[in-house]
Amino acid sequence: MVSAKAVRFNYRLRVSPAQERALLVEWDGVRFVWNRCVEASKKAQVASSPEHKVTCGPAALDKMLTAWRKELDWLRAGSSVPQQQVIRDFGRARAKTLQDVKDRLPVRQRRGMPGFKSRHRSAPSLNYSRRGFSLHEDPATGRLRLHLAGGIVVRPVWSRPLPSPASSVRVYRDAVGGWFCSFVVVAAQEPLPAVDRAIGIDWGVAVIATTTDDDHDLAHPQRRRSAQAKLAHYQRMMARRKPKKGKPVSTGYKVAKRQVAKLHRQVARQRSDDARKWAKGVVVDFDQIAAEDFRPRFLARSTMAKKAADAAIGATKAALVHMADKHGRDLRLVDPAYTTMDCSICGARAKHRLDLSERTYACEACGMVLPRDKNAAAVMVVRAGFVPLVLRAQDQGRSLRSWLPEPGIPRLQPWGGFKGASPSLRAGGRRGRPRRRSRSEAYGASCVGAGCVGAGCDAVLLAAGCAAAGYLGAGASPFASSHAR
Ligand SMILES: [Zn+2]
């Protein structure tokens, strides 16, 4: 089934100095309305009591806007559409704060009450609903121009056509000073041909995405590091030209500040380009995508915060979700709990969390040894309910690839340790360091019985994956060969 969804299509705008002046005058009126809304909301908050509730929602503010426009000639000269739309924006921001308070969110997680917008610090942003804009052909060039309420005409750079008539448009300026417009349109899904292949994705900092397919691993592109020298140069320029307190800002300072903003914009675009290209590749080659539902916020408080921010894991995940949605692929987000502790072959769970320095996962139950992130990526496939990759490979008579035990891979030794495994994986401790834990303590495994092959089996079968493959039931256990030893 092909479904359609409201999405944003963004375009750069060509704006002449006269048009920019007109847009900024319009923005002054809109900003004034916003600030009046903040004032009214503050008054309502003070006047409100449990017995006598004073509301300050969009309906009440709309009435106030009529009065303000009656009172002030210059405000009435501006278009009413963006002024009414900013009341909607304000209402949404205020409602979110009130909801957070109602939900008793901790103060640091709460959205703050919307504040005043300063002329110097706030970026212009004008929203026009359906009746506030139209597209007309330019008789000279034959291209469509954007006519805004209030008589402002701007020229979008049509990098791609609009898929359907737009329901609203937002015209805004970024930190560098470029103008853009963003149309809300309904875009149909673009389904890709089925390929019947599954991929598991584990997010990380050193390698942004480790996948079960080596060709689709996404290495850290180090965009920040590449821009670092230039950035430091411009930031030094800014620091040297910083105005004394109370003194006006010099042109040189503004130039340096613009260069910093430009560099940040360039790096941000490189990151989003990397993410989108990688996501497109994954979506084209695989129709079953199991990605870790990673919440990277905690990384911002760690020692690798800078590198993690440069990796843009959240943006990469968002690009993947968007791309899968656009092309009708089956994307499942997997809870990351225990994905580094479970074995992707037999499902046995290690008793203790692996240290971040331990890069190899060795399963005590089946003897499988794999790079830690590759194992986690394969676990994603199983957890998502797709046919486990190892079963798929067996079914298709292909080699079992890298996530199966290979000849010469360390096996469990009678003394309870691993031959050939890294020292940290061996039983017991090393002299001079506190003994951490023994192997048997570290890897506790139990059998749940479903499809259990009997004595010697101490693995938990991955019920979800087996059920998906139609493999449940003793005798038919696909794991027989791997853990009945
Ligand atoms: Zn195992």
C-alpha cells in the first residue's frame, strides 16, 4: 500500500535588498506580537488563582491581536497572516510547558515558558498559512515566484519540484544571513523493489554504525577535526575583535562571526549529507532493518562528548528512519538493553556487563567469538523478530559468514577459561590488579527449554527469532549443531 505523508520541502530564496528590508519590517511586527503574547501570558499567570483561573490561550490572544492592530497603525500596515500564525506558535510553546508542569517532569527536563524575542538575537521566521501565499509564474523567466501576503515577492531556487500544492510555507533566515523557505506538502511513499535481506545496526562513537554487513559500516568521518583549524582561526579573530562592554559591535567582529557561522553550517550540511547517503544505501540494499533505539544524550556528559557530537548519531538515526519510511521498508527500533551481553547465535547472556575496553565478545555457551559490535548488530536482527542471519545463511546454503565460530577460534577450556582469548576474558585475575570476576561468574547461562536439545545445552533459545523463522520445537532446533557439544 502506498501511503502519503505531510513533509517539508526546503528551498533557498533569492532575496533582493529591498525584499529583505520588507521581510524584516514584517518580522518586526511579528516579533512585537510575540512579545505582547509573552507579556499577556505573564500577567495571566500572576492573576490566576485556584478559585479564579485566567486563561491565555490562542483564542484570547487572537482577540487581543485585533485590539493591538486597531491601536497601532504601523502594526496594521503589516500582514495579519504571519501575526496570527505566531500566536499559534506561541500557543504551542506555552502549552508544551504547561503540559510538562502537569506531568511533573523534573525542572531541568521541562520546557521553559516562551521568552521575549530580542531584535538582535532572534532569527526572522514568518509562517504563512494557505491564504497567505501563492505561487505565480514570472513572465520574464517562466519560473514560479512566491507571493507573500503584504505584497512581498521572492524567488525560490527550485532545486526539485513540489510534489503537491503546499498547505503552508515558512520563510526564515539562518545564522549566516541566507534566506530559505520551507513548504509543507503531501508526498507519496516511493516503494523500492523487495530484496528479502535483513540488516542489524549497532550505533557507536568510534564507528558510527556497525552493521551485520561489512559494506554498510559507517566510519566516523571526523568532520569537526577537518574544520578545526579554520574554526579556531575565525574564533581567534572574533575574540580579538570582541567589543568592550557597552561599546557597539564593529564590522570586523560581525565579519568574523559570520565566518564562524558559515563554517558551522558547512559542517552541519556535511554531516547530514553523510547520514542521508548512508541511509539511502542501507534502504536500497535491505528491506528488513533492525536498528538499535539508541538515545545518545548521555554521551554529551561523557569524556567523549566532542567526538560523539561530531558523529551525529541522533541525526543519522533520524535520517535512517526517514529514508525507511519514505521507501516503505520495514524498520524496527530495538531496545538496546543487554544487546552487548547476549550471544547472537545461541542467545546466552553474560552475567556481567562487558567493559567498554573489551572489544571481543566470546560466548561461553556456544564458543562463538566475534567483535563486540558485530555481535550486538546481529542481536538486533534477532530481537527485531526477523529471521536470524545465521539461520538465513544455513537455509540458503551459504557460508555462515563471520558471526559463526571459525576453525581456530578459541574454545572453552576444561579449566574454565578461553584459549587464545584476550587476557581480560581469561579466568582469574592478573597479578597486581584486583581480580575482576571468573569466566563462569561472567557468563551465566540458562536453558528455557523451548527447542532445547537436551543434556549439554545451556543456552537460552531466542524465541522471537525462532518463531519468526517457524523453527520452534525440539528436534527442529537450528541451534542443535552449535550448542550440543
Ligand atoms: Zn552463544
